[in-house]
Amino acid sequence: MANPSSDGRTDGLTLSVHPSVVFRLGEEMIQDDVQAIVELAKNAYDADSASARIVVDTQSLTAVDGRSIDSPNDADDGGVLRGEIEVRDRGTGMTREEIIQSWLTVSGSQKRDLKAKGKTTAKKRTPVGDKGLGRLGTQRLGRVLDLYTVVKGSGVAHRLTIPWDEYASADRLDSVKFTLTSEHAGRDEHGTTLKIRGLRSPDSWHGPDGDELERQLAAMISPFGNRGFKVSLNIDGQAIDLRERPRAVRANAMLRYELDYRHRVLSVSGTMTQDYFRPDRSGADKRATYEQTIAADRGAAFLDWLLTNKQDQVASLGVRADPDGYIAFDAQFALADMDGVPRSSGELIDPGPFSGEIDMVRLRDDVPSVFDSASDYRAFLKEINGVRIYRDGFGIPVSRDWLNLASRWTTGSSFYNLRPENIIGFIDLSAADNPGLEETSSREKFRDTPAHRSFLTIMERWLKYTDNAQSFVRRSYNDYLRELAAAQADVPAESTPTVLIEQTDQQDVQTGVLLTNLQAARGAALSALTAAESQEESLGESLFPEGTKSLHDAAEQIRAVLSTIDQLSTDVEGLRATYGRQRSALIVLREQFDAVQGQLSEAWETVALGLTAEALSHEVSQITDRLRRRTQAMLRGLKPPIREVTVRTYAEHVLSSTAALTRQLGHLNPALRYRREHREQVTMSVVLKEIATHFNTRWDDLGYNINMAVTVKDDFTVSINPGRLTQVLDNLILNSEYWIRSLQTAEPGRVTIMVDRPSLVVSDNGPGIDPSLEGLIFDPFVSGKRRNGRGLGLFVIRQLLEPEGATVELSPERSSDGRRRDFVIEFGSSKTQELA
């Protein structure tokens, strides 16, 4: 084989780009026609223009050279371009050098350099477009692009025409030539006009497709108020108000939240209208209840009841009467107090200030007048729903449900809360304040940066608040309705079947007394009637016949009374029979109620067991993993001759691991079902020291810098199920562990349990209870944890203690930072015994 000679070598080779890359980049980087137009509007914003005017004319005819023609036959070369889009701004314009060096250089962008240096435009705007690819989106809109631009005060205009179709047949990118020309311009003229001729889909800009475009453009370019930059749209002579319909939808909101994050504090305010309680048309009974309880007095009675009877929860959530509406919410959350905020070198990551508004709107009723029909309203709402993210007024096309509302709503914790299909809203970012929130090159999502994770943590804290606030109000409304129903029935609001049976028995006794009295009255009336009839007969034979008529009338009245008494007696007998049937039904109901209560008790004990087992499974997994790795290592080392010391060491490790497994399962064993019914007299200090040993060993094995101590002030014994007691303390201690570790500090964690008959006080040096949760923490599905927080631990504790006649409360005492940290388990003096 011949060796290649130096003469066969070719020096100076370079990469060449095929013209098809122009179309491919435009199609892949710009996802649709709407985004292509938005990218051009962004260029107007970056050019410091006060507005971008978009005019679509689907009927115009032009020749390839730009001349207007009246008929296709008027084109000399036979090339006719139908339809055009004009995007005009009054911005800074471009010089000849800027056109050549930046605008005609694919992915070239002076704005990217400006952002990198932290600089802004003359109007203090941070550029929102910096990829240098927006101009390529014009090729997907039309066949020819005309550029006209003037720098203010220059008196010179520059023109450039790009024939996109020529790239389809060209062999090389640089084989397509076009000319940049200059001409005179007025001294006050400035800005840039882009005209895209020969629309590729002219019919898609009107009719049903045009309505769809309006909805998409309204969602893409911020419809939620003036951001200092206005976009106008005109299609075939018809001006389109891109904000009219979104404004009408927002005016129909029954719930609104405003968010403002700055200086590392999230401030949340919310307003709720009476309409929030109004059910859909399908529920006739519920609608009638709403009319009676809310519509009749504009909800005044319920609001007064709420503020009076739920004071702790109202204070925790910042609930108050809204003088301009109905119910208002106010809360603040410091970044340092939020769970899961990422850190860098120990410092919290701050994503920068942002604000937003989110509305919950009705899906079916009360269609705003700007919509032609209910279906038109729902279609528009479907297009703009979700929480949009805008940077300097321009939409970032992230997932509609980037807050994961759909998955949250399918859980019990979010039954009354925000759903993705009936909320609209926005989050306002800026390039200047939120540089760490970076979009991907496709502009369809954010990069996974620490700032983005911190931003999501803040938004999740807001969602936790909405869950708690809305669930509280709706559940309180249900409590209010139950109290009203109980008052109307003249029974206690928390009546059990046993109480109702006792009331039925009392009513039966009362009706029995009434029946006896009626019988007595009947006897008296019969006696009176007999006497009257006898006297009537006597008078008839006497010298005074005129008295006969009076006695006859009295006898008739007595007979009428007897008839009434007989009818009343029949009615009372029927009422007694009804009470008898009612009592039998209540006895059946009591049996079912007791069965359900027993099942619920079993369920909560199982839930508690699961929560404990979930924590212990981590340790068991680690132990078995270490055992597996040690076994594999020994097997690799077992080569003849086998050394006795190797086997002995391995055996000791197996014994140690199995002992650890036994210890973990032994801690779980008292909570297993076959042990749950067992009661015994336990000494509290002894039980707690065993639990402390378990957790201190656990934390040592896991490498956690946490220690548990038991302080005995007044020891006592109590007759209790050890399994329930273990589950209660496990839940409290595991909560302490979670929150201590969330602080991510070098300070040792401390969990302390003080024994002081008849109570236990459990506390830790974690962050303490979030003030917005103080009145809610024992409610189901309320949790301050960002992830893996089911909100059941403290609720389950109460369910477990109830059969033992014990209670658990959050102590009112506050630490120096104003937070509450102590949980008090009260067993009751009568149930405990002081140690000798």
C-alpha cells in the first residue's frame, strides 16, 4: 500500500454549514408561530421601545421584490406572495455594523454580552432575548423577510431583504446573497420594522384558528396588566385586545392570592368572596343551603361564627374580615424558616425578588359577557389556565402544571384546594433581579440550578399555606352547618347515637306522661259529661226547663273535648310508636357507629405503626446492606488456606448485625397488633430511658449529631398500652429529628423529655413550630414539611391517646425567638400513681 505523499494533503479545511440548518434551527428552537412572533416582540422590548405593533394582513399580494400588486397576474416573474406580518417598534434601531456583525450572524447577540456584564439598556431594561435565534423564527412564518431600521438622530435608514426560500435549493449557506442598502430618513424617525411576506399558513390567522392564536398569544404575552411595554395586535383590520378577556376572567375570581418575595421574606395576602362557598348548579340541596347560610346575609353570620369560635386557627393563618370583600388572609414566611432551601457554603440560596398573583375562578357558572357562550369561556380558560411565569412581561413556556397541583389535588390533603384547571395567574420575574433562574436554550423550562430549586421551595411554601387556609375555611363552614342543623333539631352538635338514644328515651317518657295526663283528663271529662247529662235529665222534669238548654250545650262541649282528647291520645300513641322505631334504628346505628369507631381506631394504629416502620426500615436497610457488603468482601477473601481469624471476625460482624436487627424489631414489636390490647402498669422514667437508648443508638449508627435526654422531675406510673405509648413518642421524636436536621448547622441537636406527673413534656432545639401552623398542627393533612410530609403524625397521636384518656397539646410557652417548641402529653391525675 502506497504511503500518502505530502502532495496529496489538503491544508486549511474548515467546517461548512448546509443551508437546511437555517430551517432546522428555526423549527427546533422556535416551537410554533406564536413563539416566533413573541421573539420578535422581545426584540422590540430589548430595543427600548415602548411598544410592539403587530399587524397581520392575510389578503395582501406582493411581488418577490416587495411591490404591491392587485392580482397574481401582475407579477412579472410569476412569483406572488400572499399575506404579510408587520412587526414595528419605536426603539433604538440598528446601525449598519450592528446588522452585519450581530443581526446577520446566527446566534450572535450583543444582548448576551450585555447581560453577562450585568449592564442594562438606556431605559434600565435587562435584555430578555439573548440567544440570537429569534430572527430565524421568521422563516417559519413566511417566505421573505424585509428589514427596515433607523437609529434615532442618524437620518439614515437601512434596508435588507432575506429570501428564505432560496436556502432550500442552495448548496452552501454563503451562496445565498442579499444586499444591505441605505437611504435618507427623517431626523426624528427611529425604530425597526420587520415585514414577513408570503405567509406559509395565511388561513390560520382568522376564523377558529385565529381565535386559537388569540388565546395562545394572550397567554404568551402577559395579559395581567401593564409591564411598561405594550403589544398590540391587528388581524385583517380588526384590533384584538389581548387583555380584555383575561381581565374578564380575573374579575370572575372567587379567590385571589398576591405574592411578594423580597429581602428573603415571602409575603402572602389573599381575598375570598362569598362565591367560594357556592356549589355548582348540579347540587340543588347544597345550593339551597348556600342561599340560606351565605347568600341571605352575605355570609355575615358565618364570618362572625368563624372569627369567634376558631380564634387560634384564625390567628395562626392571619384570617380576618375583609372590608372590601369577604374574608382576607395575610401571612409572612422567612426564607430561613422554610424547609428544604438549598445552601451554598452554608448560606441560603436567594433566587431574587419576584411577585405574582393567582386567581381561582369558576368553571361553569357566571360566564362573562365578553364571551359568546359557556363553551367559548371554557375554551379560553383552558388555554390561559395555570400559573404562568413571565420575565419582564414575556411568557416562559413552562409546563402548565409546574406546581404539580394535579397530583396534590388527588390526595386527601388538598380536597378543598387549588386545582390546575380552574386557576389562572402569573409570577413576575426579571432578568435583572433573577439571573439565577435560567431558561434552557429551548426556552421550555428552567435549568436545574440552586436558585431555581430555592424558587420552587418558596412556591411550595405558598402552596402549603393555601392548602391550610382553604381547608380550614371550608371545614369550618361544614362545622357551622352541622351546628345549625343540630340547633334546628335541638340536639348537641357532637351528638353520638348513644346520646340520641338517651334523648329518645326521655322524649318517650315525656310522651308517656302526656298520654297519662290525657287519659286522666279524659276520665275527668267523662265524669263531667255524666254529671251534666244527669242534671239535664233532672231539670227536664223540674219546674225550671229553661236550664235544660244550658246543660245540653255544656254536654256538647264536653263531648267535643273528649273527641279532641281521643285524637290527641291517638297522635301521642303514634308518636310513641315512632319513638320506638326511632330508638330501634338508633340502636342499629349505634352498633354501626361503634363498629366504625373500632375500625377507625384500628386504622389509626396501623397508620401510626406504618409511620414508625417507615423510619425503622431505613436502619434495617442499612444494616442488611452492610451485612451484604461484608459477606461479599469475605467471600472474595476466602482463598486457601482459610484463616480462622477471618471467619471469626465475620461471625462477630454477623452477630452484631443480627443484634442490631433484633433491637430495631424489638422497638417495633410493642406496636404490633397482637400486643396492642395488652395493658400494664409502666413506670414512665423506665420506658423513656429505653426509648432514649434506642434513639441515641440509632442516631449514632446514622451519624446524626443528635442526643436525647430524659429529665425526671416527678416520676409516676400509669396503666397504658405500651405499644400506643411507643408510637406516640416515636412520632414526636421523629418529628424532632426531621426538623433538627433541616437546620443543617453544626450545633448538636437535642431532644428532651421531662417527666412531671401527670404529664410528659417533649421539646427540642429545632426551628420550632411555624406560627402560621400553631392552631392547625393537630388537624389532619397539615404539615410544614416540604416533602414527604403527610400531615398525619400529630393527628394520629391524638387518636392513639384518646382511648387511653390522655391528651396532647402544644404548650403556650414560647422560646426567646418567639416560637413554641414544647408538646405536653397529659395523662390525668386520676390515672397516674406517684412513685413511693
